[in-house]
Amino acid sequence: MAKSKTSKKKITARQFAPIGLWLAGITLLATVILLAFKLLASAGLYLPLNARRLDLFLLISAGVAILGLAVFALLDPQRVREFLTGRQARYGSNAIIMLIASIGILVVVNLIVFQSPVTPLDLTEDKSNSLAPETIEVLRSLTSPVQATAFFTSQYPTDTASKLLENYKANANGKFDYTFVDPDQNPVLAQQAGISGDGKIYLQMGDAHEIISYASEQDITAALIRLINPGQRVIYFLTGHGERDIEQSAEEAYTQVKSALEAKNYTVQTLNLIADHKIPEDAKAIIIAGPLKPITADEATLLGDYVTRGGALVVMEDPIPTTQFGDSPDPLADYLSTKWGIALDNDVVIDTSSNQPLYAVADSYGNHPITEKLQRLVSFFPAARSLALDSQAAIPPVPLITTTQASWGETDFSTLQGSGQVGYDANVDMPGPLVLAASAEDTTSISRIVVFGDSDFASDKFFSQYANGDMLINAVDWAAGQEKQLNLTSPQPITRTLNPPSSLTLGLIALMFVIVLPGLVIGGGITSWLVRRSKG
């Protein structure tokens, strides 16, 4: 048989070289686009969802572009040499120089704008990216350096917090600095700082510290004021009636509540009125967390007198079937109903919108400092009782938490303790939606009251779930007068009206961008080609 003259085409590494070139070109284009976004973000014209991720993508795209060029040079070195020494280099050098210059300008401007230590320029008409004058005044009054540690996981957007903290740093004359820490990567540091949850900021000035639950100018400035003007803030937990334990850790205990309050610079102590017969003068607020037995009449009188003098109470009473109250009178509940118009209903809330009907889910929050930062967060209340609010009271109470219409207040406790099969009875049950928490404030005596129909929600078992822990800590802050609602000067939004262009204007725009500009580009290209062809 004659030897075949046909042979298979030999595959060489050089054939794969264009892949590296294409990869480099695509990623180089991506790098330029990402640099442009970075520049826009630095100027405040673009808000990335995650600034750190944008930086990571920028580094990756630049690295892949360099890698693609390296692969091309490795697989086809002869073509690289021809390009660098031949006619293509002569005609392509200008384009390459312009591209490199453009990238260089973007990089330099980005470094100047984003890394500049001086106060950033706010080019918005309403100065929406600037701190309030009151905040700048507080920063100028700092007597010692303040270090802010922002505990944000990789799942929590950092861009808003980063810009805000950078604004504080730029206006503090070197007395404010910040760093970001991922509590998932550094849980020991988060534990040492008393941080539980995501998106919280730890401020430290000397030996004093404050924890901020939300990255807002209002909260950060209020915390700075407390650091500048330190003072002992004592919170007392009432004992003697089977209340939640704040010392021994257990699912039903309140040790996490105590830790969270201490992390916010509160001094937390216990108070037994049966033994002491008086309330300490330094009490910022008294917390009554789930008593199993009723408060005595004498204790209720002491508490009432304390509140009248400008004191504060945070009361959490569970449904009677879960306590040892039985048919005994409840002087504390009588005081809350008579004085403040907040009555504790004798029921157990059933919520059919919840996976567990005994876990009442907050459907809406009231317009109040306690709940204003929790509007988009969930909280739930296992085995809760409802509250009835008297809108005609001398001091009208404010509902804080309300359930859905798919809930009711079950009054047939025998069914709950027996088969567990319950249903709404319009004749005896409380129809939903139901109030689970309420507050009231006497502006004359500066007295404040917060009442919850449940104490389980903030126990060690549920404290870190959703907004449960923040709900109670916010309530204590407000009751103790520590929310520091500053009247910061807010930027006045500029109202702008977009007038649609006329038909003639739209026609001229279309003519310019669809015909004239493309025609100039095409004509210029043809002219350049003809000139080069005539020159040989």
C-alpha cells in the first residue's frame, strides 16, 4: 500500500496564544470600567453595594489581564518581538500610550480623591454628604483620641458605614480613627468588646467605651457626647419574685442582657425591695423581668413614688398560666393600668401567621425612638400576653409592637394546657391585631414607662435572634434617658423638576447622535485610510 501523502495538521502551542490576548483584552476593559466606577464612588456619584468587593474585583481583573498578556508572550514570543519592532508597533504605539495615559489618570485621580487625608469635597447642592454642624462641633471638642472598631461580616454592606466613619475622621483633626473587623474571622475580639450581632461599632476613648448598634450620624455623635461627659449610669434588676437571673447563664436567664448593658457602659445591679425598702438615688431605670410571683403593694408604692420623681420602669410580665400568680392580685399591673393607661390582658397570644402559633411575631412597630431603627427587622415573643391601651388616659400610651390580624388573645387556658387545639372564639377571645409592648412618658416629671407582655423574647435563648435583644436594649436606653436624640441639622433636600424635551429637541438629539457623530467617525476613518493608501 502506498504511503498516504496526507498528514494531520500539527497542533502547536502558538495556536492557543490568541486566547491569552483575548483574555487580557476583556479583563483590561473590565479593569477600566471598574476603575471608572471606583472614581465615581470616590466622588460620591455612585454607591456600590460593597466597596471591599469592588476593590477585590478590580485587583482580580487587573491581575488576570497581566496573566493573559504573559500567557500570550509565553506561547507566541516571536509574534511579540515582531509587534514590538515592526510596523504594528509604529502605528499602535500612539493608541497604547493614550490607553496607558487614560488608565494612569484614573488611578492618580482615584488615589487623590479616595486616599486624600484632607476633608473630602461635598459637591452636592444640599450638602447631603457632609456632617451636621453639631457633629463637627463635637469632634472639635474631643479631648482624647477616639478609636472606632466596626464589626461587620462579609455579608453586611460596609459602604455607608465606611463613608460615614471617614467623614468623622476627616473632621476630627487627627483625634478619630477607625478600622473594620469581621467578627466571623475574629470572634475573640468581638467577644472581648461585648459585641453580638452584625453591623455594630465599638467606640473607645481612654478607658471609656460605647457600643453603637447602627451606623448613623445620630447614634455615633450621641455616643461621642457620652464619652466626652462620662458619668455612672446604674440599672437595677428587681429580684425577690422569681425574676430572670442575670448572673447564672441558662436558656431562661438574662445574662446576655446584662452583658449587653455593661458593654454600653451601664453599671448593672440587683435590687430587692422586700429587704431594702428603698430605691437607690442613682437608679437610672429599674427592670422587672418576668416575675413568677406578684409584686407586693408596698413595693408597687415604692416603685410608683420613684417614677413620680423622674424614674423609669421597664416591665415585662408573662401570661398568668406561665407564672405562679394564680388568682392573686397584681398591684404592679393595677398601677400601670390606673396611672399610665396600660392594662395587661389575662390571655395568651396565638399567632397563626407564625410557624409556631405561640410565638407572636411583630407585624408593625410604632413611631418611637425605641423602634425607629428596627422598622425593617423581625422580632418575636414566645408565650406573650396582650396589652390594652387607654387612649383617654391623662398620659396616652404609645403602642410599640403590634401583631397581625391573624392573631388573637386566647382566654381558654384549659385548652392550651390540655389538647393544645385552640381556635378563635369571638365571644371571649381578644381579636387581633394585638399590642405586645407600649410606652408612656410624663414630660412634666420626666418619667418613662415601657411595658412588654412577655419576658422570654430577651432571654439567653432568644436574645441574639433577629431584633429581640436590640428591642429590649433600646427600651432600656430610652427609659433611662440615654437615647440622646440630638437635633442635628439635617440637609434640606433640593426639589428638582425634570421638564421633558420638546419634539424638536428630541429630533435634533437623534440627528446628532444617530447620523452626524457616527458620520463624522466613519468619514474620518475613510479619509485616514485613503491618505495612508496614497502614501503607500
